[in-house]
Amino acid sequence: MDVRSKVHLLNFCRKLTLNAVYFLSPLYFLKLGFKGYEIGLVVTLMAAAPLVVSFPTGWVNDRFSISRVIRTALLAQGAALLVLGLSRGVPLTAAAYLLLGVANNVLDVSTNSLYYKHRDDGDPNRKYARLAFFLNMGIAVGTAVGGVVAYLADFRILLFLFAGLMLPMPLLARGLGRERFEAVSWADYRRNMLQKKTVLFLIMLFVLALHWGAEGTVYSPFLKERFGLNILQLSLYISLTLLMTAAASLSVGFLRFDDRRNALLFRGALLLSGVGLMLMTLRPLGLSFAGRLIHEAGDGLLGSTTTLYIARMFERRSVGGSAGLFLAIITTGHIIGAQLFSGLGYGLGLAVPFLAAGALLVADAVFSGFVFRRVDY
């Protein structure tokens, strides 16, 4: 199995394990008696992990190691799931979620670094569409599997099961190819981040990241309250629409690389994502599901094009730390979104976060049109 195939398999398996619990965990926390702001706090800690570890991880990837970092983070993710299953109170749950966030972020940065640095003369659209596809398929399948197991058994059983499944995962990370590292100065990273095109792209992704906070805090409670779905039904709603994310991300690979077309794809994807997010709040369930499919189609296109743009924005020698800094800044949007939308949702109604986040994404699409007319990516 070549390096890229191993990265795809690792990404599929780790995202399956993580997302088997991620979307359903707010319901589990409500069952444990957590209040809305406590759920927001727990989710925020997980989201905040990239602020602390993204750049150090990328810097280590550029200078010292990738495969050993991946193996350690896989073990940490399994340990976090085990602790989460043993926890009953907010403090230990928050600590477990923080560790889960750290492990997930280290894996995101390190697997991306490995993929960015892998020399490949093939079409960039095809290369990064496949990366996004396997990540999104893991998310979709994990959500479905998590719902089935939680429905038939218990959420704690789900946590213990996937903690155990993480144990052999480090074996997949062996033999990830010969790694070459170079000394990269702080000035190189600073220069990368202060480029005009980097700053403008960061603004677009910051706004995009706000809606992730809504999905992490009020998505499953919204489906339960709005449509009366049980845990199996809402997990199927989430996972089936996520298949659209995977399909849309893969579709980018069928288009030959073209700067102008990719820019149109990115702008259109933001618009689809925003409109779909607002439509999913409507009744009946079928209309909501159709709106969510539109949103996920946009997210899938964004997954492929965003990764492609980041890879092309930085040199291979410094892409690990630069992309890590990129992710740390974007994470601020995720954190603000989790706090803002959990407060709005549990205070004003669970549909409000999706309406507000959708409107912001539409505005972001308009802003992106301004950016791409003035800056070449």
C-alpha cells in the first residue's frame, strides 16, 4: 500500500471513530444533566485545541517527524474516548473532550502535512478531492454506525467500543515513506501568513468556520426537538446527508485543474452551504432533508477546494507549520461559533443558529467574489 492510500485509510478510520460520537454527544450530555452553557463549554474545549497545538504540530512535521506524531495521536484519541465513557461530570468530560480535540487536531495537521509534502505530478484537483472524500466518508459512516450502536445498546458502550478499535490503529501508521525535513525559520512562517492572499483567504474561512460551532452544539438537539427524531433516525439524517459531502468533494476530482473554474466552485459552494443551512430549518422533514443535502454539497466542494488552495499557497518545506497556523486562526471562528450559537440556540430557539450561520455564509460568498476578482490563487 502506497503512502497516499495509507493516509486515506487512516483518515477514514479515525474520522469514523471520532464522528460516531461527535454529533450525538450533545444528546448524551443532556441525558447526564448538563446545561446548555456547559455543553457549549465542553465543545469549545475540543474546538480550542488547534489554537494550542496546530502550529507546534506543523513545525514538528516540517523539522523532525510526521509518522511518530501520528502514531502517538492515534493512541491519545483512543484514551480520550475511554475517559469519556467513564465520565459522569462536567470537569472530567471537559478534560476528555480537550484530549480528543488535541488528538484529532494533531492528526489533521500531520496527515495533511504528509499529503502536502508527498511529491505527485498528477492533477491537483484529483489529488485533493480524494483526500477530502475519504475524510468525509469516515464522518458519514461513523455517524451512521454511532447512531445504530447507541440506539441498540448505550452511548457508553459506543465509547468503549471505539476506544478499543483505536488500539491497532498505530500499526497503520508504520512505513509512511521516507520523510525529509528542513530547518524553517520563524520569518518564513511570518512571511507566509502576512501575504495579502493568505489574510483574505483566512477571513473567508473564519466566517465559514462559525457554522461548525452550531453543528457541534445544537445540530442533534435541533433535529430531536423540531422533528421528534429518535437517536437512530437523527443519526441517519446526519449520515445520509454527509454522503452528499463525500460525493461532492470527490466530484471536484473529475474536473481538470483550472484556476478560474476552481474560484467559481469555491464561491458557489459558499452560497450553496449558506442557503442549504437556512432551508434545513423548514418543515416538513423532507424539505429540511433536501436543504441539508444542498448544504452538504456546498461543504463537500469547499473541502476539496480549500485543501487545494492551502497546499498551493505555501512551499512544501514550510507547509506543515504554515497550514498549522492557518488552522489555529480558523479555529477561532469555530470557538466563537460554538459559544455564540449554543447561547442563541438554547436561549432563542434551536433553529436560530442555522438561520444566522446560513446568512453569514451567503455574505461570505459575496465577499469571496470580491477577493477572487482581485487576488490570484
